[in-house]
Amino acid sequence: MARVTNQFVCKTCATVHRKWSGKCDSCGEWNTIAEESDDIIVPKGVSKAGGKPVAFTSLDGAPEERPRRMTGLAEFDRVCGGGLVTGSALLVGGDPGIGKSTLLLQAAAMLACAGVSVAYISGEEAVDQIRLRASRLKLANTPVNLASATNIRDILATLDKVGGAEVAIIDSIQTMYADNLDSAPGTVAQVRTCAQELIRVAKRRGVTIILVGHVTKEGAIAGPRVLEHMVDTVLYFEGERANQFRLLRAVKNRFGATDEIGVFEMTDAGLTEVENPSGLFISGHNDTTSGSAVFAGIEGTRPLLVEIQALVAPAPAGSPRRAVVGWDSSRLAMIIAVLQTRCSMTLGSHDVYLNVAGGLRVGEPAADLAVAAALVSAHLERPLPPRTVVFGEIGLGGEIRSVGQADARLREAEKLGFKCALTPPLSTGRQQSRKRAITSLKITEVQKLREVFDGFETTPQRGDMVSA
């Protein structure tokens, strides 16, 4: 029979606990357990009576082609995998004030101008507030259907009908509530229920649902972790408020590549696309400055050049400081240990500062060699050869390991006018043929990190590095 049950649910992982505690035993987070009352019918078991057998099929069938809708924002479409997939659900998260609503309002306006029926439903702002933003962005005359609502029952009745909206933007999912639950909006039960009902409508009616999600102070999507598993695509809108550039990053995409990024610039007229991100991130690079190296990286399917800056300074009495912006601090500690052990480079009594210019965060291990080159350059106060790009992974033995998509990295450097490249060994025949095709780059292959260190010690201030 129906009865009221009080349960304690973790807001991070949605684990149900018998009583409240300060730490969740499942995910290890602190102060995330909240009490919820749930008027449900507690089943003692599920019987197979009345159930229908599930129909199976084989793997060799032709998959259904899902049409895509292009928003007109090339960077947004690129991150989504080539446009919005019909009947899919997207989750967009980001810090407060970073520009999520601005980005989605611009995408909604461009879709509406292309003849797509778009519904923009806000639970945080009134209609007049959205109109003010649209007027500032010069989008007031676009045929976007606006509404301010938070009751999920009313929203479902609006979307779940023939001839309804083709794209629906819900800003944000944490403000929606289901009136059959006693918990407050934003709780685990409310977020999970509202998202599940919206996704069910998206699959049944072919509506593309875009959910805006709040983030915690650690940068993760607020609410139950199951929310990211339910949707088809998870996008993070990143950037520093003091910096005008914004990055849209895909961390999950069932219809495209993950780790794809789109670069935007925040202006008075809204968000504008950056056509050449590599030129943006290395715009202030100076070849005559020591401690600077240009890294040829890969973000998703896009080659990207970024400047890595290092500063090595004598430390005062006490333990030296290690400060990192835009890279993994534990990875920096490993590179410093390899330099000290394999290259006899003493950094134990020095402060080390590392910065990835432009606000980009680099996560691939191919940046190891660029970081090491910047550290050696800063320590010896000698710049790298002019117009040089660097990439390669470093092992604990000091060896330089090959990385993927070396040809794409080199071609991007060649396109931007670089003359030299410091790379891992290009040993395979396929890589050698691509190396010969890139004629304007002087490629120096290194096998050991010691060769990079010795090259700095034996070359003049502006000389070329020794060949491996």
C-alpha cells in the first residue's frame, strides 16, 4: 500500500542512505546528503505476470539515419558533431555568468530564422529579461517562442503534441519541478524526474531538448550524476570572466567526437566565433623570450597550437612552490622529477610556475616535451629556436614516446608559418612519407630528454638545436 517514506539521498551520486551522515560512502563527497520525503508505492517485488517478451534483432541491420539541424553557429555545430540530432537531449553546463543563456539564445534565434520552431523556456528569468538580452544582441525580431515556466507538467503538455516545437531549450533543469513530488526544485528526485520526462518526450516526438545545468564550485554538473548518463550529449562552457574568450567542450557525445572544442569571443554584441583558434592562443608569443614553447596539440579532431610558459626562480627559505595554470600539477611534478634524475637538472631549490596561455586547459600527455622544453629554457635562460613547435610524451626513463596524429600537428604548424619542429621519432613508413610531404618544416627528432637538455647547453643564444 502507499505510504510516506523518508529517505536520505546524495545530491552527487543519488545513492539512498538509511540515515543522514556527513560523508557519502558511495562517492566520498561531504555534505551532499539531504532528506527527501517520497509518497510512493513501495513494491515488494516485480512479477512477470502481464509482461511481454522483448523482441531481439541482429547487429547487421541498417541503422536509421538521424537528420541534423544546423544552428548556423559553426563552432557550436562542430562541438555537437555536425548539428543538433533530431530527438536527442543535450546538457550544457558552466559557471554562473559565463554566457550559457547568451549562447543558446543566439542559437535559438538562428534556428528560428531558418524556419525551425524553437521554444525557449526559462525558469530563472522573466520574459522581459530575455527580451532585454535579445534586444542587446539585436535578436528581438527573430520568431523565437518565449515562456517563463517551472511546472514540468505544463511544459510537457506544451511540447508533447503534434505540430509542437522542434527544438526546446530548458533554462535550467534545476529550476523545474514535478508537482507529484514533495521535494523542492533542484533536489535529486526532482532533477531526475523532470529530466526523464523531458527526454521521454524528445524520443517520442523527435524534439531536440537542450537542458541548461548549474555547476558546483568544483565545476561539475549539479544534481545527480545520473543526469549526465541520461542525456546524449554533455557540453561544458568554460572560460575566465576576466578573459573574453570562451571554450565550448564536449565531454560526452553519442553522435559525434568527444573532447571537441569550439572557441568563442564575448563581445558587446554577444558571442562571436573565433575562426583561427591557433592564431589566438599564440598571438602574444615572443621567440626571444626564454621559458616559452609552442605546443602542437589536438583537441577532439582539431589541431591547435598553444603557448606554454614556464618560470624558474630561486626559492626563499623553505619548501619551493609549484604553481600550475591550465595543466595537471601531478604531471608537472613527474616532468620535474625526470629532469632532475635523467638530466641532472637541479630544480629542488627553485620555484616553478607553469602557465598555458589563453585560458585553455591541456590534458593530453603529448604536451610533456613542450613543458620540459619550456622548463629547460627558463632554467638556462635561453630561448628555443625561432618559430619552433614541440610535442611528444615523456616516459619515466627519459625516453620520448610517439603520439597520435603527428601529421595533423605538423601541418597546422606549417600553415601558421612555423619553420622548425621538435618531435618524437617518426619511425614508421607512413609517418616518414608524411614527414617528406611537409617540406617547409625542419623536423628534429629526439629519442631522449637528455638530447633536449644538451642541445640547450651547447647552442648559442639564438642558434639551432642539435639534431637527434
